[in-house]
Amino acid sequence: MLYDNKYSVHVNTNVTRLNREKLEIWLDEEVKTKRPRDAVIKGNIVISENEKYEGVIIDCSGWKGKAKWLKAIEYLTEPINEDKIIVYFDSRNKGGFSWIVPLPYGTLIGSISYINPEFFLPKIEKRVLDKHGGAIPRVYPEKKIYDLRLGDSTGLIKTFTGGGIFSIAKLLSPLVAGITNNNFEKYFFTYSNIAREIRKQYRITNVLEVLWKFLPILFRMYNDKTINVSEEFDLHSLLFRR
């Protein structure tokens, strides 16, 4: 991690690099989609274009509640000769960050910000192969829910990074088991546990935003030091207990 290209902190942990584009293409091929997507969910009934569907209904429609919204952009470029993920913090980008993620087939460079994220994109001299982006909600999720949801509709989006696959991966198995066994107790229990972590992340992120101008003091204290992370890295709140 680099702050204003002056101070660096190293994080030693195991990570899995996932080809998000291939995952989403595969999911799209596996799911039957009905368009236009004007579905209205009412309990165990979905109404779409005057057609009614009944059964186990799972809301995957995205987040619709209160949130602080960030903008995100990411480029896929030609590969670089690097095997480390680099995360950049900028004094001008309060509450945001940028990254370089080397992959076997290319390099991801991206940024999230409350303002224009392109201002903070890392510069590398490689040909751009693809570009994508969008809006990311920062959500303080409900402690409990009483309907079935998956994805951003849960509000279980990692507050600082904007990652949503984390909650999907955790909820998917108990959700499928619940559909099979007609018992969703484990699904709701898992949701509550993840919501507790995301609520912690939300509060920590709010504090970081308020104290953003003091971030260089923290980086200066840990400059050139290594933080070893043996717990699950998605549990970001654990980093602040060290």
C-alpha cells in the first residue's frame, strides 16, 4: 500500500485472483433472463408484464435503499512484469483508493472515488484492452432481514472496497440448502453475521473519512513495515485490531 507515493506498508496474505468478467459471462449463460426487467416482488409472488410467478423468490435486483455512492472505473491492459498487488491512497481522494492487480492475461488498473475516479488512476505504459466502471453503494445494512436476497440487494457490500462477491460466496451455500430443505435458518444466521462485519466496516470507513488528513501519520508510523494477515482478508475490521 502506498500513500501519496511517499510511504509504503506491506501486507502479507494469501489472495485468490478471480476473473470477474468470465464469472459474470458464465452466470449469464446459466440463468434464464426475461426482459424487460420490470418485475415486482410481493412475498413469494413475482409479477412481470401481467404474468405471475410463484415459488421461492430471491431478490437479486441490486441495492435500492439509502447509501453513499462512489464512482468506480477499471481498465484491463496488457500484462506487466509484477507479481504484487499495489494499492494507492491519495490525500486528495478522501474515502477512496486506486489499484494495480497483475494477472496472467493482463493487468487491472482501477480507482474508486466520490469524485472523478479517472483523476486517480495509476499510470502504466501498456495498451488498454478493455474498460468498465459504475456506481458502488456504501451501505449500513439491516441487522436482520426476513426475505431472501442475494448480491447487492442484501446491502452486504464491503464498505471500503465495494466488493460484493464476498457476501454472495458466504450466503450461496446456506441459501441453496434452504431451498432444498425448506429451512432458511442458516441463511438468515449467516446474513446476520456478515451484516455485523459490514456495519463495523461502515463505521471504520466513516472514521477514516473524518480523519483522512491524518492518514499520513499512520503510514509514516508503519512505513516499510509488513502486516501479516492470517485471518480471512475480507474481514477488514480485523486489520484495526492489530
